[in-house]
Amino acid sequence: MYHKKLKTKSVILGRRKREAEDKKGEDFLLRPCFVDLFEVNNPHQTDYAPHKILEFEKVHKIVIEGLNISYLLPGNDIVINDLKEIEVEEKGPHLIIKGKQK
């Protein structure tokens, strides 16, 4: 299980496509997802690369607690800006996201 506090200014959360071989015999509700950490706000509007990438293979849902977020409709990703730190915790098939914003 993963549980870590990380210093960052913003994150992008999203799901990845499952590989064809992963679809065979797997629980349809579990998906791979990512948490990309950036040193700038609104990283989707820049060409900056994330300073850290967290990847999780079998997640049912991401629970975001106490943070202001933006949902990007074109990419189906979530952006969280103005962070001081973020806490990412894997609890079974769920990913819990908490943090401190400015």
C-alpha cells in the first residue's frame, strides 16, 4: 500500500487506458490511474513536465478530500492548483487525495 506526503504546487489526476490483455478476466471496475506532480499552477496550459509521476494499476475510485479542484472536460482529467503539499494514500482499491492549499 502506498501512503506519502509530497511537496508540490499542482497535480493532474487521471485514468490510463487498460491494455487489451488486462481486460481479460479482470474486474471491469478497476483501472490504472496517475497522479502527476508539477512545480507550476495550471500545468495543462504549459509545456512543463511533471517533477514526479505516481502510477497505480488497479484503482476503483479516487476520493478527494477538502481541496478545490478543476475538472478538464477535453481530457477528463482533474487539476488541483495552489498546493503546498499533497497526501496520497492507497486504501484497498481506492486512492485518497488530501492536501494543503494556499
